[in-house]
Amino acid sequence: MDRRQFLEMMGLSLAGAALPGTAPFTWASDHSSPGNSTTPLMLCFEASGGWDPTLHCDPHAHPNYAYYGESNIRQTASGLLYAPQRQPTWPDDQNASDIDNDYNVGGAGNREPFFEKYQNDLLVINGIDNQTVSHDVGRRNAWSGTTREGHPCLAALHASVDGIGQAMSFLTSGGSDATAGLLVATRAGDPNRLLSLVEPYKASIGPSAGSELLPDSIQSRIKDAQVARHERMASQSRLPRRAEVMTRFNNFRAAESSSMAGLTSALDEIGALAVPRPADNPLIEKVELAVAGMKAGITTSANVFLGGFDTHQDHWDYEDGQRILLKNYFEAVDYAAVILKELNLYERTLFVMGSDFGRTIRNNDEEMGKDHWQVASMMLMGYGV
């Protein structure tokens, strides 16, 4: 199965799930209303640089190229095979014990291997031929289903159908987020910075944070001038597409205060949950922003991006290798799933996990690293899986 066949099949399965009687959950036929309680949601977690599936969902044990044996490979009750996190091999690997051996997730005293926890929600697809070992081509193929340029990524395609009318239907923190002009992507990963941009009349830092910078009378005059400018520009435009884009922008500007108030409220609600927040993980704020947008009804799909997987000779290194990256990755996926469940959104959310391509099974002879390999793995979790 090649990448495009895989994504086409996944798209058909989502479409089929929307038909009455084909799945335990069905979507309403009209998904165009912001915040529709039946709108399907999508979270894509991109491991950029080429992850190593033999370290998690596609284990291959061999004394010459793996640091675990056949007896170390784990199997869930549902039949999923998964790799243990490798034991330290470098003499200076003093901090390796800080990483859980099985990508354990959850709060203190309640931790368990990721694959054990989600075995009944998880679909692992190994052996996908990604047709390339080039990063640019691999990313396009992994997330749009084709090696050709000019196609939207899966999350953008989904948002362009089910996120119509939402203030920031496609939220991305970077990575493979091409939209092909179907919609405008909201590129943000820091909630505080985003809120400071959409609330321009409020102080965002310092002791006066949150206070109004301009009196209401001045704000009102600015908004009146914006409306007048829009009407003037729209009357002069002879291109329907240009007029449509200007109208959408104007409508978003008019509604942004209420939309962002909902986002702020959702972020506060997430912060109040009794859910342990993983420490020292660069993905957590990105996850919270994406889930808050979904809770507020202004986001349908999101890309959560983690770079650094182009490891080569640093593959086994504690500081720069794939072990710490995969720990952060699975912690973030777990955290997203837990808070989505707390907010009653998990059953509507499809998780898509993947990378540019895989890494070679064998280590390089001299550097003990791993290079690019076109065979890859992806995982799906959540709705319909």
C-alpha cells in the first residue's frame, strides 16, 4: 500500500462513518455552523525529520542493530507489538534512567506504557512505502498523500469541509501545513502570543496586563473606520474571489472578540482540570491551544509539530536523539487524549500520527546512527478506530 492509497482509504472511512448505520457515531449533515456539537475533529501529530518505528510501533530485535532482544518486545492483550525504550549504551549516558523504558504516560503513581493504555483505541499501520528518502517530498507524501506540490495537507482539507465559518478552523504550530488556498491557516503555538494579537486594545504584559489601552470611544471610531474601509474596497473590487476573501476577513474581525472570549474561557477550563501537566515538554502549550480552540468551537483540525527527528549519528544520544523526542511525543498525545476526554470531545476526535519516513533497521557500522529509509509507519487513534 502506498501513501496516497492509505490516505484515500482513510478519507473514505471517514466519509463512510458519516453515513447513518455505518458506525456507532454519526455526524450531522450540516457541519458549517461554528461550534456545531457534532463536527468531527482532527489532531495531526507530526514527528518531523523521520522517526524510527523500530523504537515504538514496529519493533525489530537483532544483536547487531537493536539494543533490545526478542524477549524484550512487548505485546498488548489486543495483539499490538511495541518496542521497549532502549537501555543506556553510552558511558556518559548518566541521565538515561530519567526516561521511562516503555514510553510510560500519565500522572505520578499512575503511569503505564502508551501502547497498553490505548491498545483498544489505536490502529498501527506498519510497512507503508513512502516512496522517498527526501525530507521535502516525504513530508508532502506523508501528510497530503502525494509527492507532487500544490496539494493541501490532510488537516487543512478536513477543516475546509467541516470548519466552514469558524474563526480559526485550521490551527497549526508548523510543519506540513499547506492549504492549497482552500482556507487560511492560523499559525500559532503559544496561547499568550495569540491572545495578545487578537486583543490589540488590551495590555498583554506588565502589571497592567488585561487592562484597556484605549477608551471605548476611540475603539468605536477605529471599528467604524474599518467597516467604512471594507465597504469602500469591496465596492471597488471586480474580482469575486477577492471580494469573498475581504468579506470573510471582515466577518472574522467583527466576530473575533466573542470567538476569542470563548478561547480564553476554554484555556481557563483546561487549566482548572485535575490533569497532570507534563513538565519540560515543548508540545504541551501547542496541545492546549488546539484543544481550547476545539472546545470554543472555533477550530476543527490542528497540526501539532515536533522537529528534531533527523538524527543520523545522534540517533541513540540522550540529549539529541530519538528517545527523548519520542518520550515528549507520546506524552503530548496522551495529554491531548486525557483533556479531550475531560471536555467530552475525545469521541469526536481522530488522531493521526506520522513522520516524513522511517529510519534504517540497521545501525551505521561506524557511527552507530541510523539514516533515512522509505518504509514508514503511521498510527490512528480515537474516533472510528
